[in-house]
Amino acid sequence: MKDTLLIIAGIYGFLFAAFHLCFWRLFLWQTELARVSAINRGVMQVLNLCLIHHIGSTAGLYLNRTPAGWQVRLEGFWIGARWGAIGNS
């Protein structure tokens, strides 16, 4: 049951990321975003790309559901994030 829910969550996540990839065409962003300032236009698009990346990454983690795989990947992420924070300060 737990594996089934993780697979469903992973597939749902990838579908949701694909939906976000379609925002440019579905909501006519080329014309709609032309009405706002250049900074707001860029922020909207970058935030959408960040959301697509986050949702896709999370969905990938759900589909790679082996406990050892989760631990190794998450430890590597936190080590990289920590070194990135130290290097930027």
C-alpha cells in the first residue's frame, strides 16, 4: 500500500510539473506578461521554473522509493547545500 501511494504521488507530481510547463501556452503568457513590468515578468517565469524543478525533483524522489536510495541522495543534498551556504557567506 505504501509503495502504491508513493508511485501515485510520483506520477501525480510529474503530471503537475508537465501542467506547469504548459503555462506559457495555456495562459498566453507571451501576451499576458507583456502587460506587466519586465521585472515582474521575469520573476513570474523564474518562479514557475523553480516550481517545476521542485515538483519534478520531489516526484523523482517518490518514484525512487528505496530507503537506502533516499538516505544517500538526501545526505548528499544536505552536504552540498551546507557547503554552498558556507561558500557564499
